[in-house]
Amino acid sequence: MLAIIIWMFIYAIVVAASIIFIGKPISGILNLKSLLMLLFDWRFLFGGILALGARFIFVIINNLASNHPRLSDAHLTVAALATQGSIIAIILANIIFLDEHLRPVQLLGAAVILIGVFLVFR
């Protein structure tokens, strides 16, 4: 179980970094030209590599859950829910690096999701 928790934290950091790098170059007007220019933007490409890395981490979490006696019956669902813990890292990273702000009701929604993730592992 500890290994799953550690990989959840790693996943959260990688996903948050991916969103920051991918999100920076695509603010503003989005059209065909700006979409094609993303192929030459190092931030977007690096964010894509991080996103791919996150998929591999998901596979690791899924494998660990499938080998855990209490989680194996629903390992794919558990892995999907476990990765939702990254919401905290994403929210914090977006506030710090992208200067985004959430309304209280949005923060409440994130808290409900995190409570659900906690309950899955009970």
C-alpha cells in the first residue's frame, strides 16, 4: 500500500508539471496556425513527455493495485481513483504558476473528490 501512495505522489507531481508546461503555450486565441505552432514549442513538447510519463505511472499504480489483496478485485478502478489525488497538486501548481483562482464551490468539489479517493482505500 505504501508503494501505491508513493507512486500517487509522483503521479501528482508529474501531472501538475505537465499541465503547467502544456497550459502556458496555449493561452490566447486557438486556431489551426497556433495549434501547429505547438509542435515547435519546447514547453508543449516537454509537457507532452510528462503526460506520457504519467500514463506509465498509471500502469505502475494499476499493477501494484492488482497485486494487493484488498484492491485486486477492482484494481483498474482503484488506480483511476488513486490518480485523482493529483487534483491537489494541480490546483496548487495552477495557483502558484498560472495565477488561477478557484471559487469556494469549486474547492468544495475538489474536496469531495479527495474524500471519495480516501474512502476507496478504506
